[in-house]
Amino acid sequence: MTRIVSARDANQQFSDILGEAADGETVIITRRGTPVAKLVPYTTPADEGAWDRLLAMLEEGLPLGGGTFSRDELYEDR
């Protein structure tokens, strides 16, 4: 269910509105009758931790079946 409140009411009842959002309700905040913000329940992103896993994989490197070499060895012929 969606609740619509004015910015003034949202300011005065913030704790109550925050509790409603935590309970699953969406709250739209208006200023002079125009919607300006939406407070929605928080959900855990499906890709949480994806960046950490990607960075760990990049630091470790990917096994490509070839030999290893240092940066200096890579550029020594140039």
C-alpha cells in the first residue's frame, strides 16, 4: 500500500513514517502537492558482494594455462 504525505507531515512524523517503510509500506512525500520523494522498504541487492568477489578474483588472477611472468619481463624486449 502507498501512503502520500506532505513534506511538513513527513518532517513531523518521520519516526512513524520510517517505521511504516520498515514494515513494507511505500511513502510518497509531496511538496505543494507535487511528489518529490519516495520512501520504500529496503531490500538487499541481489548482487551484494559482487564487487568484492570481482576485486578478489582480479587480485588473484585467472588461470589461463600459460606461464607466469613479471611486469619487467613483459616489457624487457622493448
